Amino acid sequence: QVQLVESGGGLVQPGGSLRLSCVASGSWFSFYAMGWYRQAAGKQRELVATITSGGSTRYADSVKGRFTISRDNAKNTMYLQMNSLKPEDTAVYYCNIDRSDYASYNGWGRGTQVTVSS
């Protein structure tokens, strides 16, 4: 069974930084492109960033230059380094494989809350 556990969220002031982690169960992790997603209260889930098994990355325009996605296949772990955080980054952040059906998919984990506020 695929399990993904997100952690690292919290309350941070605007301009601050956080690093999120996503630990995956099983050796399948290294073979899959992965993604970070987020959902703010009252809004649809959105794709934040993705990373292929080989390390190629892409980002939503709203986070380019501020967020960095990375992975450590030996540890079955993916990261999201978030710098220069803004109040509009406030959301629950989730990890999953890079999936095109993320808007309708309903098998998400618990996620980790990120709140950017002074």
C-alpha cells in the first residue's frame, strides 16, 4: 500500500522559510515523478511543483524563484524548501505522485498546514 507522510509545516512570518518533507513507503518512490500540491481554505487544490525520478523540476508561476523541490531516493523522501513566504502561500500542503487528476483525486494523506501570518 502506498503511504505518503507530510511534515514540516507551521506558522511563519511573511518573508520567512520552511522546509517540508514527504516520506514514502516502499521502494516504488525512486521510479515515480512526484509532486507537491496545496489547498487553501475555500479554494481548489493546485499543483505547486513536480520533480521527475531523475531530478528535473517544474514550478507553478506563483512559487518560481522562491520554492525549491528536491528528492533523496535513497531515503524515499521528497522536500520542498519554501523561502520568502507570503500570506497567499497559506494552505495545507500535500505530496503525491505527479498526477494529472489531482483536482478530482480524493486519496490524499493528512497533509501539513503552512500558515504565513504576522
